[in-house]
Amino acid sequence: MASPIRILTAVPICDGHDSAINTINLEFIRHGIEVVYLGYHRSVGDIARAAIQEDVRAIGISSYNGGHIEFFADVVKQLRKQGADEIKVFGGGGGTITHADAKAMERQGVNKIFFAGTSLNEMADYVRENYGKPRKKRLRARTRDIELARKLTEIEDAYANGKRRRPNAQRPTPTAKKHQTSNLKHHTSRVIGFTGPGGAGKTTLIDELVLRFLSHKPKARIAILSHDPSVVGEGALLGDRAMMINSQHDRVFMRSMATRGQAGGLSPATEGCLRELIGAGFDYVIIETVGTGQEAMPFQENGIVDMTVLVMNPDYGARLQLQKIVMLDLADIVVVNKTDQARARPAILEIEQRLEQNRRAQQLVASVAKRHRDPGVDELFGLISGNGAAPAKRRQKK
Ligand code: B12
């Protein structure tokens, strides 16, 4: 089976018209395409950087607020400047982009503009026909990001076309496992795994932590492997970038990965991609799982992370539910996020008591990640980086 086509979609800066792109994203996904959605109000630089890191075949831009001739042309120029002209640019913008504008845009290197009235099927067919054929031999990568992005694609492709066996089908023997783990342990990157149920605020929390890494560690480079669910051979919405503001930065390398049928929160290619990021010398590597359930222990199998963080929503149901969440036994740090919600106080107390049963040195942090300069996020940053505010509450081994 071939890898799904990967494209990136976005809406330009100063434009809040995201309803069209949301519809088009869903249609592309329905046609088996993996869509990395960058969101709206995005700059040329952010779009080009994201497309390069995600190693997509093309960028689809939806533009309604005018300035499209210059904006689309700048994206093309930026890609060329960085040696990424194999990434194509296409898009639309209802009645806003005229036929004459579209001709001017195509002269400047834009592949195709779609007009009002085009069916969604027609646009998905265009993507399949024009961006779905196997890539020709690729020219030498001109930048570090391009080189790394291509390596990650090769790893994902090797699993998709069966050249590498999925981890579930080939459990490592104890010796192989020990060797694998020790290989990963001898490195200078700090690998932090984030997991927890969907909607707990993992992505926002990570983005706020990245802001702190960037400002407290002026030379540090950070990598993020962010996962969203998908079925083998099907499309996926890889939407974490749309929630990220601070992580669109030249010192951050982010890759969105679909799980491509693997249960448990990660992709078959995660470990291989992590090895590449470690080899590339990132100071911090953050892995974000998909929203997980009670049974999930995504980082347990191969010992791939140095520290695990479970992010929870205060609204988890009855107290009894806490007995069933495996990660509460395993996580190094448990974050109760969204503590501005009404149920936060009892939730913190209940989770604290639940962690006491474990008699391990686990940390409990309360945060409101969506709030700027949130002291809970500062505390978490201190715990995972050795910088910042001292933790208010430390649990000791009993
Ligand atoms: C819905 C809408 C809104 C909603 C947006 C909601 C949202 N979350 O997106 C709201 C009400 C918020 C809104 C606000 C505004 N809007 Co408005 N809006 C529209 C409207 C009615 C429909 C746009 C739409 O989503 N169409 C649905 C899509 C699927 O269809 P389509 O547009 O025909 O697109 C086709 C192709 O172009 C293609 N396509 C589109 N994008 C992409 C991307 C890719 C990758 C691909 C492959 C294809 C593709 O897909 C379709 C195929 O049939 C249009 C008018 C109209 N009838 O088109 C005005 C319109 C775009 N808005 C307009 C304006 C002026 C505004 C405001 C400035 C109004 C104001 N004074 O406040 C604000 C600005 C908002 C902002 N911050 O940017 C003007 C733009 C004028 C211009 N630039 O020339 C329009 C044209 C209305 C008008 N005639 O004046 N708007």
C-alpha cells in the first residue's frame, strides 16, 4: 500500500474566512488525503516553513480578504528561495479571486486557482492526479530542515509500503529491546512524552511550554512529533499546528503524524522518526500522542522517552474512573489542566489522593494552559527543563 498524499492547507494573514477551507479539508480527508491544517491568519514564512517540515506535496491556500496575487506569489518565492520548489501551490477564494487575477498568479508559479461553483470532488480529483504520483528522484536537500523532513517521510513510507514491519507485528525480543533502548539513551536530547484524553489541552500546553523554552534557552532547538488518528490507507486531519502559535518558529521543527492504523496513540514510524530527531541534535524532543483512553500506555513498550506527562481534564466523571486510568500509575508528571473550570478543586484533591496510592515520586501540577503566563505552566516548565519556577507541590517517595 502506498503512503497517503500529504498536503498542507492554510488561510493567509488578516483573513478569518476559514469556513471554506474547513469544508475542503474534510473533503480531501474523505478522499484518503492527509491534510496538515495550519489554520487561519498565517504568514508566508509560517506557511513555507510548515510545508517544508511536513514534507508535503502541495500547499492549498484559501484567500478571501484580498492581496492574494502578492500573497500566493510570495509563498512560491519563499519555497524557491529555500530550495523547496518541488512543493506546489494551489487554492481558491470564491468570488474574491477573479479570472484575470488567477492568470497573473499562475504566471508567477501558482499551479491552479479554483473558482466558485467548482465541486468538491473535482478539487479532490485534481489533488490526486497532480500530487499523488510517486515523486521523481529528489534533488539534493539544500537546508537542514528539508533533509530531515525527507528522512522522516522515508521512514513513514517504509511502513506504509511494507518495507518495514509495524512494531505491533514484530515485538522486540528482550535483548533487542535492551539494545534499542540503550541506543536511544546515549544522547543529549531530552525526550518528553505528552499523553492524555482528547480535549484536555495537550497541544495548547505544549505550545506554551515551547514559548518558555524559546525565551529561557536562546539557543535551544526543539522538535515536536504530534500525532492524530487515522486508519490504514485513509486520510486524516493533522490539525495540531492550527492550535500552535509559538511553535511556528525557526528553532522549532514540528512534524504531524497520522497513526495509520496503529492503536495506542503513536504511529508505527514514531520511534524511527524520534531516532532521526535525536540524531539531528535537538535539545528537546516533545512527543504528543493522539487523545488516548484509559488503557493507553503509549511510551511503555520501547522506553523511548525520558519523562512522561499525563494531561487531564478536571471533568473525568466519577472518582472511580481514576482507578482505571493506567497512565496515572506510570506518568512522571500529572497535569490537571483547565483548572478554571468548576470541578477543578475536587479533581485536584481526588487525583492527589489517587497518586498517593502509587507511593512513587510523581508530580502533580494544576494549570490553565490557554492563559498567558500561567503559573501552573511555569511550574511544569521548571520540572521538565530544570529552569523556571520551583514546583509548589512535590511528592516524595514514601
Ligand atoms: C461566509 C462568509 C463570511 C463569514 C466567514 C465565516 C468563516 N468562519 O469562514 C463571516 C460572516 C465571518 C465573514 C466575514 C467577513 N467577510 Co465574508 N464572506 C463570506 C461568504 C458569504 C462565503 C465564503 C465561503 O466560505 N464560501 C464557501 C466556499 C466553499 O465556496 P467559495 O467561496 O465559492 O470557494 C470556491 C473556490 O474558490 C474554492 N476554494 C476556496 N478556498 C479554497 C482553498 C483551496 C485549497 C482550494 C483547493 C479551493 C478553494 O472552493 C469553492 C469551490 O466551489 C463570501 C461571499 C460569497 N458568497 O462567496 C463573503 C466574502 C468573502 N466576505 C467578504 C468580506 C468583505 C468580509 C468582511 C470584511 C465583512 C466585514 N466588513 O466585516 C469580514 C472579514 C472577516 C475576516 N476577519 O477576515 C467579501 C470579500 C470581498 C473581497 N475581498 O473581494 C465577500 C466576497 C462578500 C462580498 N461580496 O463582499 N464572511
